[in-house]
Amino acid sequence: MLGVSIILAIGTYVGCLVSTHQVATIVAVTCAAFFMAIYATRGNAANMIAIQLTAVIVVLSGIPATSHNPVLNSLAVLGGGLVQTLLLVVVWPFMPHNAERRSIAIAFDSLAKFVAHLRNGEPESPVPDGQPFQDAWLLVDETREFRLRPEQRFLLDVLRSAEVIRAGLAGLGRADRELRHCGPEGEARASAVSTHLEKVLLEIAEGIKSGRMPEFEANPSGSAPNEIDAQAWNNHAYWTDLLQRVLTQTTKLSPDDYQGVEEAFHPVPDRSTGWLGLIERFGVPKTIALRSLLAQHALRYAIIVGGTTELSHFWGVRHAYWLPLTTCLILRPDYATTLSRGFGRLTGTFIGVSIAAALALFVPHNPLIACGFMLVSAWLAFSLYLANYMLFAAAVTLYVVYSIATSGLSDHSASLERIEATLFGVLICIATTLLWPIWESKKTGAVLKDALQAQIAYCDDIQAKPEEATMEATEESRRYARGLRVEAERVVNAGALEPSWGRRRHKFSGEDVLTRLDENAAIILSLQAEAIGGSDEKVAAFRDGMQAAIKTAQELEDSLPKAEVG
């Protein structure tokens, strides 16, 4: 929080400093948009920081009056950040590790949501959403850089179990579909398992928040009834039993078991050093395919945000920041998100303006009342950001309208200008997406190949000496493989939502390979967990299973179309 406060204060100073110089404004906005588009890929927290910093520079550089005292304005922003940090320091002892607990609970909630879709026969994707796990890992990694306390060791092991469960659910999803095709008996069995799993996952999520894990005992699947295909039943039973074993181990974890345990964990440093390591920590991915996609988006994003800044100055409106701010918030790398955000922002703006107009008719004009509405709308905006973008846009609109109203501009003028700027901004983003598309489906094969190679490298790291391949010792290679799996999921899902005319030359969707990649990850993680400190028989079974997993990954890599991985 201290770092973000300082960064936003610097952004405030830069925005105020260039606000009276058109060329300097365009250069500052374009550079900020480019670098923040790269940094935003680190996760939701980084994305929020990137949006805030870019928006601060865009808004303040569009208000010439801010140039009168840039130092005082930046100190005001820094002071606000320091006050928030102080409040956190005061509140934290009453709710220690609340952020980490909440983040991991959200990851388990996402697993329960995936299982619920399985039960309803309407899975949104072949694998559970990976972003909540990336966010949880980033948060846990930040906190354990200083000291690994007993509470953190507990949460770390829970998150590792969640990683195995997530990968295992990809295998269960495939088996669930096969079993449901075996008639009423198969559908009943699949529904019973998914209902039970959803219940347990939700209970674990609540247990993580409270510190009391629920009780869970595995229920073996048994043999297949005569009416059901034996292969489909056994495949479903395999993944069900694997998940039940992991769930049993997870629910037996307790923070009390880590009290008094000598700290033995030391974070493994990243192998990347020098400038390469610096840019990778900033947000630049390690693989060529992902770098290509990111470079295209960062370049397009910077040119459009900078171009709309110039266009707004040419337009001559009193608040030149609304048009570039709209493009800053809407334009995204993938086709579907940009269109959905454009529709949500346009609709949300009309909702916000309508509410502001209605309030203006019945609520007297008073600075204190306006400040109250600003506080409420700001709280709503942060609360709704990850829940519903349309409602978030409505709350932001209310905030902007009332903040501008307190500066002396009439509500009607502020509302009208915002509607016009939003409409033009949405049209510009849609036109940009159509005329300058970034087809992520073109990189599906290459990204999957990188993910498979990372999985093979992870297996090579742990199969030589499984008795020494603890979860901590293999953290770096597992994190790298996991990150590429999540990116592969994002690219595959984004490609599936692209219009057919955009990916007609790239018909390879990669969903089947992606599902099997996650299935293989579940098997590898389960084998590793069982082999650590195990008997010679378990170690021998581990080596055999690892060789089979490597063979599966190599076969999947060979199955990728050659034209898609070049």
C-alpha cells in the first residue's frame, strides 16, 4: 500500500505537470498506457493498480487547472494513501491474515461454482477458472517473502491442495460428461457426486475464513452397476476417488498443527537475473507466444488511449479526459471482453446519469450532500468492480457527475458530456477491435506447447529424487508450469469466443488438449504428494506414474497441429 501510494502520487504529479502542454500530455498518457498494459497482466491487484495509475494521469492531464500546484496535489494523494495504510495497520491485528484467507476462500468458491455447472450440465469451460488461484498465489507469495508464520504455512498447504483439486476437476468434468451419456443411472451417479463435492468445497471455503475446517470422510465409488458402461464408470470413479483423497487431507489441516514448528522454508529465487529478470517481474511473460500477444495489446492500447487524448483536445470539450478514460477502461486484449465491457459501460453510464438526474430533481443542491453521494458511489464502485461491470460503470458515473458538480459545472452539462464521450469511446473501442483485432486463437497451439513443455520440465525436476522433491523445493518449476497452464486456459477460452470469421484459418480450439493437460497436472501433483516421505513401494509407484505422465504430455505435444505451433 505504501508503494502504490507513492506511485499514484508520482502519477498525480506527472498528470498535473503536463496538463497545460498538449504534446507532453499525449506522450505521458501514451507511455503510461503502454507500460501499465504490461504490468496489468500480473493479476487482479496489478490490473487495479494499472487502471488507477493510467486513469489518474489521463484525468489530471485533462484538467489544466491542476497545473497550478502539482506538488500539493501529489502530496494530497500520498496523504490519502498513508491514511488508508494507517487504518489497515490499526485494523489488521483484529483480523490477521484476513486477505489471504478471503483470497483462498474465493478460489474454493470458484471450484464449487465449476462443480455446480457440471451438475446442471452447463459447464462454462473445460477447466475451473484459473485467475482466482493466480491472485491467491500472488498474495501468499507477497506475504511469505518476509516470514513464514504458522498461519501462513497452513494457508499455503491449503492452497496447494486446492491446486490439486482444481486440476482434478478438469478430469472429473470429462468423466462426468461421459457418465451422463450412460443413461439415467449414470446421470444420477454423476449428479450425486457433483452435489456432494459442491457442498464440501463450499464448507471448506467457509472453514478457511473461520479457521475451522469441516469434517470429511472419503466414500469409495465401488464397482459399476450392470446398466452402466464399465469404462465410463471406472474413469469417473478414478477422478472421484482422487478428489476425495485430497479433500480428506485438506479437511484434516489445522492452524494448530503448525504451532511451534520450526521454520524450514526459504523461497527459491527466480532463475532469471539482470534486465530479463526485471522485466519478467514487472509483468512480461517468459514465452515468445505470450510476449507476442502482450506486445500487440500494449502497442494497440497505448496508441488508442494516446490518440483519443489528442482527439479530445481537438474536440474542445471542457473535460478532455472523459473520452480517453472510456477507452482506457474498455479496450482489452481479447475480442469478447472489449465488446462486453463496451456494452456494460455504455449501459452503466446511462443508468448512472439517469439516477443522477432523478436525484437532482428531488435532492437540494448542497456541497455536503454532493460529498455524501460521492462517498457512497465510490464505495459502490469498488464493491462492484469484480461483480458486475455495468453496475460498476453506473457507480463510477455517479461519482464523476457529483465530483464535477461540486467544482461548479452543472449536473446537466456534466451528464451530457459524459454520455457523448462514453458513446464515442465505446464506438472507437469496437471499431479498433474490428479493424485491428488481436486473434488469440492464432497462438493457441504455441501457448499449449509451452505449457506442455513446462509440465515435462517440472516432472524432470522431481522424478530423479522424489524423496527430496518436497513441495517447497519444487515451488519454482511448479509455479512456472502452473502459470503457463493458466495462460493456456485464458487463450483457449478467449479464442473460443472469437467470431468464426476471425479464426476461420485457425480451427484448432485446443479444449481437449487443455483438459488433458489439467488432468495430467492433477495426476502429477497427487503422485508427488503421496511420494514425499513415503515407503519404497510408493516411491517406485511414483516413478512409474511420473514416466506415464511425461509420456502423456509428450503425446499431447506431438498431437498439436504443426501449423499452430510454428
